[in-house]
Amino acid sequence: MIPSEPIGSIPRSPELLSAMAAFESGEMSSSAFADVQRRAVAETVDSLVAAGSPVVTDGEQAKPTSLTYPIAGLDNLDRDGVVIPYADGHQRRLPRLTSGPLRYKTNAVQYLQAAQRHTKAPVKQAVVAPSTLSLLYPPQAIAGYSREQFLDDLVAEAETEVRGCLDAGAHVVQLDFTEGRLSLKLDPSGGVLRDFVALNNRLLERFTEDERARIGIHTDAGADQDSTHSLDIDYADLLPALFETKVGNYYLQLASEPDPERVLRLIADQLRPGVRVFVGVTDPLDPRVETAEEVRDRVLQAARHLPLDQLGTCDDSGFAPYADDQSTSRSTAFAKIRARIDGTAQAAQQLGAA
């Protein structure tokens, strides 16, 4: 078969969204909130299995955001960090580190193990890339805590998280690298992008080749409230640097690209032996649900450029990387997932790969 995997987040249920608001306002206890989160994870895993997903995730139901979950609740952060602007005018803001050392408060292995309790299916775990969290350090140095000390701590924390997930039996650990394309908008010279890739490789070099075969990296143009932050940046400027990342799997947004044929040619030019590229065949930002036949045709298009043994499919992005994003319903998300799985299977059958 041609493997097909979700990226990560699934829209939160109305019950979970209500519980989040009640917990934040002090109207719900932490134990009651944890019970709601456990139910949301179980329902999400069950729904993915029912949709025929060969690989499942926890849907990031318990994450506040896919970017900042490891540091949520730390007392050495301020709110006035880097701003992420989206094309529709809304913004997200990262926190700013005010003192050292950096230590993760939450490790993604807990999300992995929570999902594993509800299924025997392979479970994938998404984690934030160290390049993303490197943006926490302010332009002005922190007294007594240099940027290099910060990066050493960051890589060490990320290694502990990734290794913990691998040791706990994750099918694959996916580094979320949504800021890759955005970096080219902030710095068209590509210097920031090269720094990001180098930092991620500092982490990946701590793992063996066999371990890196179970690690992947995901990139997209941003996905939040049906908007993107860098779809106008040419993929050609990102892909050469991205493919220098020392992972075994690449998850690439493609369904929302205006010229997917051109991007596939670019991917083929960068492809090296021994890696697999999962191409996006559904667009979580498009409210219309793709048909299985549309997905099939997108897979067949990709197969004209990429070897079958190096091809997989995915969604372009997670469906709700920020917990408060209600722009896509759970029913729409699972309908798109079913279309991805069914369309991939149809293409595999037509290609003789099933």
C-alpha cells in the first residue's frame, strides 16, 4: 500500500471547548478537566480507527497549541514575543523567554501514551521543532543566560522528548516546522531558514540512522482559522534547505498549492534514496470536502514524479493547531480524512501497489 498518515490536530469537540473555557475561568477543577480531555482523546482515536486510518494520533486534544505546549504554564515567559501574521489579518503571538534556564514543562510522550491506551493501531506523535521554540529567545540577550546556552538547553530538552516518544513505541515522531516557509518572508536571503535547519539537525544528529527513519518533519504555509501565513512564498526557495534535514520522512503541504505539478518536479529534484515524502492530498482550510476520486487523481499525479516506494499521502496540515480554532468542524475533518484514505487506496490499486 501507499502509506497515508494524519498530520496531527483534529478540531476539539464542543464539550472540550466548553471545558477549556470553564477550566481557565476557574469554574472546573483540574481533575474534571482531565476527564473531559481523556474522553476527547478516546473519541478522536476511535473516530480515526473507524475512518480506516492505518496510523492514528491523539488529535492534539490536550494541547493548547501545537507550537507552545511544552512551555505552557512556565513562570519565566512573557506574552510579548514574536508575532505570526496571517493573510486574513489575524495574528498569533509566541511568548518571550525572560530568564533561564529553558526547561520543558510538558513532554509529548504523555500525549502519545494517552492515545496508546485506546488503540492497538500505530500511533504517530507530533512534536514542536526546536527551530520554532528558538524564537522564544529575545533579540536582546538575557542577563546570565546566553543564546548559546539557551540553544544547548533547547536541543537537550527536544532530544529527551523525541527519544521518549521513540522509546514509548511511537510509529513515527513528526517535527512540526511550520515556520520554515515563513522564515523566507521575514528574511528573503534564507539565512534564518539555514539557521533553523542547522538547529534541527543539531537535534537529529543525536539519533542513529535507524532512529531517524522513524522521525519526520512537516512543513506547510501555516494553517489557522482558514488562513495561511506564507502561501505566497515560493516552495522552490524552501525545498533545497528543507531536504537537508536529516529525517526519514517529509510531510509536505501540496493540495492547496496553485501549481502542484511544478512543486512535484521540485520535490523530485531534491529527493534522495531512503526517504519517503508524504504529499498533502486534502486541504484542511478548504471547507469543501474532497471526493475520494479527487484524492486518487492527486496521488496518481504525484506517482508520475515520485517512486512508489518513496511516496505517501497526508493532509496538508493539522485541522486545528490552536485549540481555539473552530473554523473547521470535526465532521468535516473526518470526512476529509476518509476521502484521503479511500482515495489513496484507489490510487494504490490502480498503480498495482495494493
